Amino acid sequence: MDAGLCEADAVWKALGDATRRAILDRLRVGRASTGDLAAMFPGLSRFAVMKHLGVLESCGLVVTRKEGRTKWNYLNAVPLRRVYERWVGMYEDRWAGSLIGLQRLVQEPEGASMPVGTINISAHVVQTEIIIASSPERVYDLFFDRAHDWFYESEESRKTQKTIIERRIGGLFYMETAREGGVKDQNVLGTITMLKPGRKIRMRGDCTIPSAFIANMTIAFEAVAGGTRVSVEHRMAGEFDEGLPAEFEEGWQDGLKKLKVVCEG
């Protein structure tokens, strides 16, 4: 893999955590000791803050210098600039035009009876992972074959609802609900856009969110000591409440725990 792509992946992952972003915001003002940064997060242990600093340092966003017994942390904006030039700069005109067009579509009514409104566009990244005591190939297979058993719906809804993930490019990730008379309602959460058997899946869709919303969901399967690390990166953009990312994070964590039970059971 291209070294630049590896660096970009590491930077995106580092920026996906709110604590790490807060650390970078602080270092924009000037250097700070590890103790100063730890004091910013009373709810975290010093060790936890040091782990976050380790992630930032490993991808080059933070550089350190020792002066006596004090370790100073500095912001290094070079990796951010590289990511910006590679992934943002070349698309910014297209994205800006698309978002402006979306906002205009909502604001300008088709007829006199349609109310005029505005929307706020937001973006967020949810990341979570779990270790499962099984091979990547088996976990990958059961992700598809036992979707109904791990997907994070309530036990009550599972009695009438079935979750299906079609294992093919263009395949649908959807929920099917039975009604009286044999009628079935179907809600598509996403569409498969990437398949790397035993390694990675990517889906794109609106996750049945009725507002102007789109999400890219990447699920990776990596062999590690003790089994397989399953990691989820859920990138979302559009119109959504500030509490939605936490709901998605809770949902993925619940789903991964159930997938672990399916695979290890």
C-alpha cells in the first residue's frame, strides 16, 4: 500500500476521537506539558490521556521534546496539510456545491403551499472495535450469514423483523418486517460498495434516517493474537441531531458484542 495512504488512514483515525481533537485544539495555542493536557480531562486518567497522545504522536500530529523532567508536546500540522491537499482540496468545490444545492433545495419551495426552512449540515465519525476468538474468514462469513442474530434490534422487534445482508457488490443491507396478510415492509439501511472477503466491507446508505443524511460504514476484519479484531468506522454527514452519533456508537457496540457471541458460541 502507498505510504501516503497509510499515513492518511492513521491521521483520519486519530481525528475520529473527540479527546484527541481537543488535545490538538489546545496545542494550536502553543506547547503544553503532558500534565497540563491531562488536567484538561478530569474524567480521564493520566494513562488514558497518554494513550491518546501516543496515537497522535504515532501519526505525526504531535511531536515531543524533553526539557529536564518535563515532556513538552507540540502540534505538527504537516500531516493535516497533506490529508487536506489529498482528500479535501480536490473535492471541496464539488462538496461545497453539493451542500449549497441541498440547502437551496430545502429552502426553495416547489409550490406556494410548501413551507420554507433551513437545515444545518453536520459531519461526525464513530469508531468502535472488538476482539473475537475466531478467524477473520469465519467472522466475515457470519457477519453476513447470521446478520439477523447480531443486528442490534430489540428482542421484541426480532419476532416480526428479519435483517438481511446480501453478500455482493450492490447488495442490500435491509430489514424486512412481516405484516398481516403476508405483506412485507422493507427498509434499506445501506448498499454494499466494497467487498474484500475475510478482510473488509464497506456500505453506503441513509440508515433509514428520513432527513437529508448519508453514511459510509467500513467494517474491517484483522487477524490478531487471540482471534480477530473487528473494527467499525461509521462516517456520517447531513442533517441530524447531536445525539445521533452516540446512538450509532451504542448500536454498533451492541451489535459487535452479539456477533462475538455468535462466532464464539
